[in-house]
Amino acid sequence: MKRILLVEDNAANRKLIGDHLRRAGHEVREAATADAGIALALAERFDLVVMDIQLPGTDGLTATRLLRANAVTRGLPILAVTAHAMRGDEERILAAGCDAYAAKPIVYKELLALVTQLLNSAG
């Protein structure tokens, strides 16, 4: 069982994504803000972060940069989930340090395939 940190401000999205990850056999911890997610990532060990990009306060890209700048979380795989699906958004999100990108609305088979891919590549 892999430990996944889900950072998503929308309660309905958090429940749906979290439920899908749990049904796939993962342990999921949830945070509703980037700041809470960063604190959890530094306090506990996770195998993957699923990070919403459009968050209130500190956004997901800033949170990703902060996680990448910290020695404890530098190598933690980060999967961005976002409604930003315009030309150039994926490149901008990956350039900020995310390892993969899934556009909303989420296609859960694709999300789970990305999660599996990132977890397998992280070892």
C-alpha cells in the first residue's frame, strides 16, 4: 500500500479523487490548502502528492516549488490536477516541478494510470 497526499480545496473533488485512490488500494491523507499539504508532506512520509494547482492562498505551483526546494520532499513525485487545460498550461506546470499532469474533469482510469506510473518510477 502506497501513501498518497491529496491536496485539493474542493471538498467534492477531494472526496471523489480520494475514494478512487483508496479503492485502488492506497492510503490517502487529505489537505484542503497548499500550506496544510506542505506541513503534512514535511511531517509524514508519502510516496506521491496529488496536487490541485488552483488553490486559495498559496497555489499548487508555489507549493510544488517549495516542496522541490526542501531536501526532505525534493524527490517526492507530484501529480498536478487542474482545470487549466489551455495551450501551454501543461508545459508551465511541468516546468514548475510537477512530474505529471491531469486535466479536470478527471478521467479516473487515466488518473490511476498516472498514479501507478509515478509510483513505479519512484521505486
